[in-house]
Amino acid sequence: MHPENRLTADVADALRRLDALPPGARRREAADALLDRVRGRDVHDELWVRMHVIDAGHGLPQRVADLEHVTWMLDRVEAAEADDAERLAVLWRAKCALDTMLATPACGLDAVEQLADRAERLATAAGLSTRSIALVRARCAGERGDAAAADLLLAAAAALPVDALADCPTCEAREVALVRVRSDRGRGVADLRRAVDAPRACHQEPRMSFGLLHALAARGGDEALARWASRRGRPAVLAWFDRGEDAPAAAAGHVVGLALRGRRRAAGRRALVLAGHPTFSGHDLEAYLLSSAVACALHRAPGSPGARPLPEAVEDLRRTAAARAHALAEAFDARSGTRHRRDELAELLAPPA
Ligand SMILES: [Zn+2]
């Protein structure tokens, strides 16, 4: 992934060894150690090593701590110390950092917009389209509950050209749908229905959209659409439950869909698998989606309130997941100044009919 001719030989070798490690904690530690060695030496060495630190997890800057690397790299781009390939690589990671910030309630929306301003300025100067950054602005307006501003910003984003900095069409369509669903659930669901048919898909799509569609259709009482989304998304979700692949948010959507559609035993069984997932204690938005799905399913599982009691260990899990989901919903709402997540959670945890 790095142009060898820009790197000193020992760093190029070290990065090749890093690339051979599977993504995860060990690769991240090795990348951090390498960064300690090259810090303050050659700009290109340090730039690529920082990118490897960011990418060592799952290929995206999922840790808030990585924002420091993104800021440092944007400084280099601003100072015209990066070449064309490096500029695109840095801006791509800045875009991912914006996703991480939106998914982290400790990051204020003003700070998200400031980073978006900066990325937009640098992308424009590099002759790149700011389509994906404009979509982030629309998502910020959606978070704030300003539907009119979000609509205008979505239209502005859609008018910009697609280029190397653009999101994949399915991911873009999904994010548009998720902005719209806040103010108009019917329209957002229809958008999501179209998103799963978008022409191209990346590694996380269309399974993510099928999971979200299953949950949203079930919440809206559209059994036919929920069943369709469940069936179409089923192979990818079963693969997740069997092999623990990434994108647990897709699996969370299916668990919510099953629980709300009265498939209580299946939802409960899968909730127990979700509860054991490592990101259950990681990324805030993912943790919210997972914990609210686990709470929703166990709340409705056979033996839940009103029926025979749940086994003690399962009841503990249910209580822990519900408390976690409530705390995260409050944190997201405190940032946005809305009741969006709390209302959503109240709907998921309403007494079963
Ligand atoms: Zn995608």
C-alpha cells in the first residue's frame, strides 16, 4: 500500500512485515512500536507508519485516539509535504475519522464539522470531489434533528461528482436513508429498500442495510418487508454468527427484527452470541446497537417479564445490556440536543404485546 521509493529501506521492510500480520491488537502494538522509532525523522516514513497504525485494527480509524494521527497527517498535507497519492490516502482516512467522531458521543458535533471544513478545504485544493464530506454535514444536521437543513445538505451532496474520495454507492445510499429515517421513517425505509439494490457493494454491504431494514420494517409493523429483508440478509448474518465476521451491527439489526416480529426464541439465542462479541465493549455506536439489540431480544425472550423468570445469568446480561444502552442513548442525545436515541430505545424495550 506504500510507494517503496518514498520510504527508507528499513521502514519499507518493517511495513512489509506489519502488512503480513492479521489485523488486530498485535498488529496495532507492532505499528505503535514502529511509530515510536520513526517519529520526527523522515516525513514520508512517519506518514505511512501512522497510516499503518490507523489501519492496524479493521482498516478504518475506529479509535478516537487515532484522531491525533489524522490531524498530524492533515498538517503535512496542508504544508504541501505530501505527494498526490499520500494526499488521497490521508483524506480518505480523514473521512473515516469523521465517521468515528459521529459514532462517538464524546466528540462534539461542532468538532466534527470543524474537521469536515478542514478536509473539505484540502480536498478542494487537491481537485477532489467533496461529495462524501458534504454527506457528513448532512448527517450532522440529521443528528441535531434539523430535518430541513439535512434535506438541503443531502441534495447538495448528491449534486457533487463521484470520484476516488467518494463512498461506495450502497454505503452512501444507506447513510442517506439513515439521515432521512429520523424525520420520516417511511421515506427512510423506502430509501434503505433502494440502498440494498444499489449497483455495487463493499465488504460490509449489502448485509448492513439488510440488517437495518429488517429492524426498521419490524419497528414499523411491515411484516412482509421485514420478512423479505430477513430472508435476503440471512446468508450473511448466518456467516456472522458462525464465523464472527465484522459488521456486528448488521447482526444486531436482525436480532431486533426477529425479536419485534415475535421470533423470540431465535432472537434470544442470537442475542446471547451478540453479547459475547468483543466490540460489545468498543466503538460507542456499535456498542449502542449491540446492547440495545441484546436488551430488546432478552426483554422479549421466552421467560422474560410476565412469564417464567429468565435464568439468573441471562437476566444479568439483559440488565447489563439495558443499562449500557440507556447510558449510551443518553450520551448521544446529550450531544445532539434531541430525544432520538432515547425514544428509539423506549420503542425497543416497550412491554411486549
Ligand atoms: Zn460500501
